[in-house]
Amino acid sequence: MRVDSLSQKMEELAEAQKRTEEAQQRTELRLEELAEAQQRTEIRVDSLSQKMEELAEAQKRTEMRVDSLSQKMEELAEAQKRTEEEVRKLAIGLQDTRIQLGGLSRSFSYAFENEAYRNLPKLLYERYGYEITERMVRAEVGGKEINFFGKARKDGKEIIIVGESKVRLDDSEWRREVFEDLENKVNAVRSVYGDVPIERLLVTHFATKNFLDEAAEKGIMVIQSYEW
């Protein structure tokens, strides 16, 4: 009985030992699996760390490019400011040039007109028979500035001469403005002096044949500076 009981216990111990060994094997296998999982985790962590470093480097490069772009934008803004200042100075210079040219143009025009005042009375009398009874002047009549305004007599009749000066008269489109401007000044004189006989006059350095023909058709006298 004792021997049988002892044998049974020995078998139970052997079975328990076997189960323990199997459990140990499973534990060792699990530990190996855990070790492999840990190794994979470490590999992933290393990969993630590398990617984080790469992202940090990329961010650093981006920030450097942004800084460079900001600097370039500031440089462009400064260049734009300098350009605007140069344009402003140029505009002032051009305005000064226009003023100077305008002054020269007016001086030239006045000199030309002053020469005409001295020579027109003789020319008007010799060519057209108009005797100037009041000195020809530059005057404002009816709100219009008139280059040549004078009173004359022909065949016992009193007339008024209304004239304008132009450097050149040709058959370009602007000739219409010349005729219209002269007619507007004639109307201004009529508004002051009433329905009086008025002779129209254009004085110039040079007039083309076509312009002379058209002026003659309109009854406008044209005198060129070479004629005096």
C-alpha cells in the first residue's frame, strides 16, 4: 500500500514537473516574443526619432528660407521706396522742365508777337488796304485773350481786326482747333462790340499751301513772318 502510494506520488510529481517544464518553456517562449516585440519597438522608436530629427532639420531649413524671404521682401520694399523717391524727383524735374519750356515758349511767342506788332500795320495796309487807326495790342475782350486786337479803316468803313499767332500752320487735324479758337475769339469781341465788321487774322512763321487755301476759303488773312 505504501509502495503503491509512493509510486503514485512519484508519478504525480513527475506529471507536475512535466507541467512545470512545459510552463517554463511557454514562459521562455513568451519572453522571447516579448524580447522580439521590444526590439521591434526600439527599432520603430529609433526610426521615429530619426524622422523627428529629419523634420526638425526640414523645419530649420524652412525657417532659414522664410528668414531669407523676409529679408528679400524688406530689400524689395526698400528698393521700391527708393524707386518711388526717384520717380517723385523725376516728376518734379519734368514739371520744372515743363515750366521752363512753357516760359521759353511764352517768351518766344511774345517776342514773335512783339515783332508782328511793329510790322503788321504796314503789311495790312499794303496788301489788304487796312489803315490801322488804333495801335494793335494784345488784349482781353469778352473773357478771351486775343493776341492781335486793333481797329482799322478801309474805304471809309471802321472795322475790328482779331488775330492769333501760331508758330506753324499746316493741314493736320489740329487746324480745326485753330479755326474754332479764332472764331470763338471773334464771337467774344462781338459780345462786347456788337454786330461790327470783323476781319480775321492768323500770323505765323510758316503755313502750308493747303492751310493757306482753306484759310482763304474761310476769309481769313494769313501773314507769315518772312513777309515783313
